[in-house]
Amino acid sequence: MRSGAKVAIVGAVFAVFTAGVSYGAYSFLTDEGDGGDGAAGTRSASERGGPPDGEEIRKTAEEFLGAWARGDAEAAADLTNNAAEAQPALAGYGDDAHIGEVKLTPGRPVGAKVPFTVSAVVSYEGHSKPLAYESSLTVVRGLTTGRPLVDWQPGVLHPQLRKGESLRTGTAAEPQIKAVDRKGRELTAEKYPSLGPVLEELRKRYGDKTGGKAGVELVIEGGQAEAPDRTLLTLVEGKPGELPTTLDADVQAAAEKAVMRYGNSSVVALQPSTGQVRAVANNRDGRWNAAFLGKQAPGSTMKIATAAMLIERGVVNADGIGQCEPNATYYGVPFHNLGNMSIKGKSFAWSFAKSCNTAFIKLIDEVDDDAALAKEAREVFGIGLEWQTGIPSVDGSVPEQTQGEAAAQYIGQGTVQMNPLNMASITATAKTGTFRQPIIVPLDLDGRERATAARGLPGSVTRQLREMMRLTATSGTAASAMARVDGDKGAKTGSAEVGGNTTSDSWFTAYADDLAAAAVVDSGGHGSDAAGPLVAEVLNSD
């Protein structure tokens, strides 16, 4: 058969393309009626409107996959709605990723979407290995030409590709690592899926410090300079170097299981006495480590830091009478309690345990310093001190505000930004009285300096915080979630109204003996509804 020839087989529309020694094959399955009535061929593209019909979808996908399979990047790109981005990506598939012998087999179209499988061979410097995966394309109407075109997305080339990323085969930038937990047990992304992006980042940072040897790999190169490569296929195994971490395989397993109960959830567990991270898990689209990198209002879990500031400044104490009324206003900004709750004649600790917002708002004037909470968060709890955890992390933010914005911060709303790592650390500091910056790998691995807070909490303040958190865990809003958690325990619930969402984000942070954990479930409702059971499951693992 001549190079580039196309052979049609009656009944399936089957074609084979050749280019040198490489072959591309694909076949279409169509539902009855998908082929249209032939009118499409009698109208010019400019005369057609609306979405592409079945015949246009079939023909466009056929031509695109055929050009791709035979290595004609220019022709394939011209069949997309973004040739400028598509052509270098398609050319790099062979030139940079060294992928050949490409066979593309479409499945049955679903509307304008055409799924297909890829079978190919990756070859580099005498080494080769088969590659197989599934992807899809969507055919759309060109906005200016009216032609049916493939809607170009990086994921057409490979489903894991994102904008700005590319495929490359060669000697790996860093050796593989064998990450182990604090007891020497191996940690893999296959067994602990949430650790996938964490292990990739650890490899990038510490792969050259573990004594390993790099292999030959097909990788996705990061779209950002600091993003680690993601390995898709290993052609030649290198020698992994062992990397110690502070993680605990048992706690990590519990965290992985817990986040699977709720979509868009994240959790972190750490040891208060050392700051060592014991687990990090996420259940989210993509590979974003929101547990370390998120920036969200934490709701009433922030009242831990607010209470510390109020007690330390002598404005209130845990046993003093709380001013919990249904509503309060500060500089024209209204605040209310859930269900218009009011508590009369009971302690401030009880207002904390029942998550009364107004009991905090009514004390702002007595503080006489709008920046008081921002100072407490930084000087005592280490927020904003550029934490060096061992992987990328966001260390929280409580910017100095005035009037109504300052009041919103008291209850974890407004401009306060936290993630589960930050809230687990705040909880650990409340329990021990001392900020210990979280770490996930030993400090001596790379000589990085640990952030330190300006001061610790006075013993009397720490004692009162523990009393209030214990009351919350046993008789307050966290009682149901913490009922099955034994030992010396304390907790705080939170719900944050974010971006006009009808359902608030669910936050929960707690400790039991020498383990603290914090979680968020986006749009999960009240703290005890979703995040609470998640945290309790993790605490029970230790």
C-alpha cells in the first residue's frame, strides 16, 4: 500500500495511514441517522449554522485523527479552532515525546464528542515501550469560517495535559524517590492517591539529595516554572533514593478514606508537640493540593485565635458572662447568629462552644485596636511567616482591617484566608501554647529554617482555650462529631459563607491527645455536618 493511502471498508469506515514505518488506524461506529441526508455536502460552510451534524462530526474527526496518526501536525492543526496552539503540541508529540507507531481508534460519538483510544510506542536512544490511553475530542462550528472543527484543548493530545503543559521523553530531571513514613513504611501514589502531587513535589525538591539515579521517562512538563514533572511512562528504571517524611501511613490511610466521603474536601493532620505533618488528603478535581495551598474563609474555627486575643488582652475570660444576643451591628454591618440564637446568663466559654457570633462582635470596642487579631495571628500563631514545610504551602492571611471588615475577621469571614494546614496548626498552638511550624520532611534534609512566632501564649490563656475547646467537643456544636473520639480532646466548628453560595463551606478542627486535624468541605454546610465526621475519622486512626 502506498504511503498516505486511505482504504475504506464497507460498513465501518475504516482507514489506515502509513508514514514510513509508522501506522495510524481508526474506525468509526455511528448510530443510525448520524450520517445526515447528504445535504451537508451541497451547502457551503458559511451557509451552515448551529452545531455540526453527525456527518460533519464523523468526517472532521476522521480527518483530524488521520492527520495526527500519520504525523502531519500542520494538517491536523488546521482542522482545529486553534491551529497556533495545536500545531506545536502535535509536532512535539513525535519530536519531543518521541511517540511513534500511533494508532487512533474512535468509539461511538456522543453528540459532538468523539472518544478514542491511543496505541503507540515511545522510543528513546534504543529504548522503547508501548503506550496506551483514552482521550476524546469535540467538534464545534468555527466562529468565523462556519467550518466544523475540533475544539482544541491540550487534553485532546493526552487527558492529563493542561494548558501550558507539554510531553517530553528523556532522562528524568531528578531521580525517582522512595518516600517512607516516620516508621520506614513506603508511601506510593498507588496506595495513597492524595499523595500523588505531594510525592511529585518531593521528588523535584529532594530527588538529587537522596543518592538515586535518574531513569528515562515520558513526562508532562509543568506549565509553570515551579511545577514538578509528572511521569506518564518509565522506559528505563532509575535507582530511587530513600526520602524520609514525617507522614504516618496509618493516619494517611484514614485521611484518604475520610475525604472520599465528600467531594471537594481536604484534611491535614499533624502532631501538636512537634508540628510534624502526619497526613494530607484531598478529594478534588485535578491534582491541586488544596489542603496546603487553599485560601478560604475558615468561618468560626477562626474564633480560636480571636478568643486567644480577647483573653490575652484581658477583655474577657472563659468563665466570664458572654453577651450572646440574636443580632449585633458594628459600623453599620449587621451580624447574626444561626437561627437567631441567644444565650443569657452563661459563660463566654459556652458562647464559644455554641458558636455565638455576636458574643465576639460585641467585644470589639473593648479591644480598641482594629489590627489586634492580625497581630495575634502573626505573633502567636505564626500566620503569614513564610512557612518552610518542605513542599509549597500557603501560610494563611489575616490582613489588618478596620471597622466592619475587622469585625468580620473575628468570626472567620471577610478577608481572612486559611486552609486545613493553617487551621490544624492554629489548633495545635492552642493546645500547646507554642507555635511549631508544620513540616513534612526533616529540616536537616536541606537546611531550611523553620519559621518561629514572636511569642507563645501565656499558660493561663492556653488553659482557657483548652477548656473552651473541650466544652465544644463534649457539649457544644462539635459534640456529635467528636462523640466517638476518646482521650484529651477539643474542637471548634465553622461554616463560611463564600461567594454568594447558597450552602456554606463546612469547617472543623480538633485535637485528641497528640494529634490535631482540620478539614474543609466546600459547600458542605455546617461544620459538624461534613467536615466534623471527616476529622473525627482521622483522629481515631492514631
